[in-house]
Amino acid sequence: MGIQERKKRDFETRRTLILETARRLFHHKGFGGVTLDEIALEIEFSKGTIYSHFASKEEIFAQILLGHLNLLVGVLKEAASTSANREEGVKRALEAYLRFYDQHREYGQLLFFADTVNTRERIPLGLRKELDRKRIACLYELQRILRKTGRASAAPLSPNAATRLGLLLWGMINGILQLVESHQIERGEMDKLVTLGYDIVSNGWNGLPTTL
């Protein structure tokens, strides 16, 4: 291995260590409770080393969120690819989202911190755009499920109807997630509300016109 290759490998190793350490600290202390000094101290790096990889704490946590969104896109894509009809697909997607949240509990806080004005302004523009693209990719997978044929060979929804229902489902589950993260409801209530939302949508769309 040449010198340049070794330097690149070491750079990526440090970057990964910073992200993993920040993710672990954030999980235990929350976004506001973690500083760059704490991250540097935890991994015995200088603060300058942290800055050589990331411009701010907000950029670090935005990168962690991006990693989570990449995983979530894959989870929803699998639900879309393995479901036989839209009812089964939506159910699988919502169940997969709940499992994903339980496995990555910091995701909810990161998702909403990234959208606060002060935080968003401190995230590099290119990274903000990439976060937005990944959210759109998640929404696309929901819409792909909704374009499937329904049970009993019910006609597929029109692209416009699938788009609007996808927005409705995405807004519903993220809104419920925000209620959990703001401690307005308990985690156990999230499953009940998501199930209720699914029942309303699935029972309602059979009598829905194929165009909205």
C-alpha cells in the first residue's frame, strides 16, 4: 500500500470513529448535551482533528442522519419489492419503519433537529440537498407500493392518487414519531396510532376514486 492510499485509509478510519462516537454520545445525552470537545475527549483526538473532518457538530449529526436514511430507504425498498399488493406492501412498510425506529432510536431526534432553522443553516448545502434526496427516496418507495394492484385485483391507483396517499402516510408516521420524541405520547402508543392510520387508509381507499 502506497503512502497516499494509507493516508486515505487512515482519514476514513478517523472519520468513521468520529461518527460512531458522536452517534453513541448523542444516543445517551441528546443533541444539545454533546459538544465537539466531548467527542474529541472520548476518542482522544484533538479538536483540530475533528475539524479536519467536519466543520461543525451539526455536520457530524447530519452525516449520521444521512446514514440512517440510507438504511431506511433500503428497508422500504425491500417492502416495496417483496409485497404482492398495496395493502400488504403498506403494512410491511409501516412495520419495517417501526422496527427501524426501535433499532435506531436516535433517528427520530436527528430527523427533527436537522429541520430546525439554526441547525439546518449550519449544515453544508450539499449535505442538506443529499438529506432531502434521501427523504424523497423514502417517499418514492411508499408511492411505488401504492401504485401496486389492490386486493381482489382492485385497479391500481393513478400516479396522482399514489403520490398524495404516499405523502399522507409519510406525514402520518413522521408526525406520530415526533409526538413520541417530544414525549407527548409513549412509545407503545406509536404502534397503536400507526395501526389505526393504516386501517383508516386501507379501508378507505377501496371506495376512493382512482384519481384525486
